[in-house]
Amino acid sequence: MRREDGAMTMKLYCFGESGHSYKAALALELAGLDWEPVKVDFFGGETRSPEYRSDVNEMGECPVLVDGDIRLTQSGVIQQYLSDTYGHFGGTTPDEKREVLRWILWDNHKLSSMAGMTRFLMNFMPAEKRPEEVIAFNQGRLQSAYKTLDAHLDGREWIVGDAPTNADLTCCGYLFYPEAFGFVRASFGNIDRWLSNIEALDGWKAPYDLMPGSPADRA
């Protein structure tokens, strides 16, 4: 599909359960960009297929953004590309841009990696195969991450600066999902207020409303 300016509509390979895909999809949607989702059958093994790795992403992951001849993977890279190319959510000063990157790296290491794995183990793995000790360890790490984020948000509306940036869109990636993984929103007042700020943004949608695929499809 082509946009009115002659450019191709951007495509995002994604699936509803993917928190990292949600980060990219939310950046596209909140910026009002022209994009369409391409559903990836993760639970059917699509990302593990030779075809996916050769034709879509050699790393066997989602999300993947295709913008004309440009193909990008990793949510942080996609967010940065969208900011650099279309001018949204990147921060306004060099100091802010570095701070946004700092929080993207922190999130991917401390928050999203733990949240994604823990949510998968608790909700998408058969009960008899769930490693309870691993889940408990991960939840301990997550509590530390929640406390770090909550403390940073004390007296702040946004993680960096006076407007939403990719720092917000990356750190919220898993926190809007309904499945249990050890996060109780009401227990962290600053995070709760900050998530409400994001929900109030024009165009915001919850993960399963923004991308195709949900646990209900496999129920």
C-alpha cells in the first residue's frame, strides 16, 4: 500500500503478546504515522522457521519494521529510527537524547527483559514446566526495577524532560499487559500516575487493541 505522498505504508511485524512489539507499535501510533501490522505467529513457531530468519529477521525475533527499503529490528533501534526520521519522542536537546538512550538501555536490561521472561513463564508455559525458583528470582529483580522507576518519577510527569519520549514508550512496554507477572500497579503511586499520563495521550491503545493476536485467540 502507498501513502498519499507516494511512499509505502510502513509495516511492523508483530504480535499482540509481544511487549517489545508494543513499544514500536505505540511509537508509530502515537506519532500518527502510516503503518500496518503484519501478524507473526510466534506461538505457532513462525519466528523459529528458516524462512523467517532468512526473509524477515536473522535473529528470529519481533518486532521488525519495514519502511520502504529499510528493514530494522530491536525495539530501541526502531524507536530511534522513527525519531530521527519523523521527529517524534527523541528528546529535544543533546542531554535529553542521551538520557532517553540511558533509559532505553536500562529498560531492556533491567525491566523489559525480566518482565517479558517472567510473564512468559507464568502465563504461556504449561504449568507443569514452570520453573518456580526462576520465577521467584525474576520477580525479586523486577521489584528492584519498579522501585528504581517509581523513585525516578517522583515529582516528574515523564521520565525525561517535559513531554513523552521513547524513554516512556520503552519502559511502559510490559506494564499495560493484563497477565500476572509480579507487577501490581497500585503499589507504585508514581508509576501508576505516569501510566495514566500515557493512557491519556491521543491515540493510545492497549496492546491487544493495537496489534493482532492475543491469548484469547488460542483459548
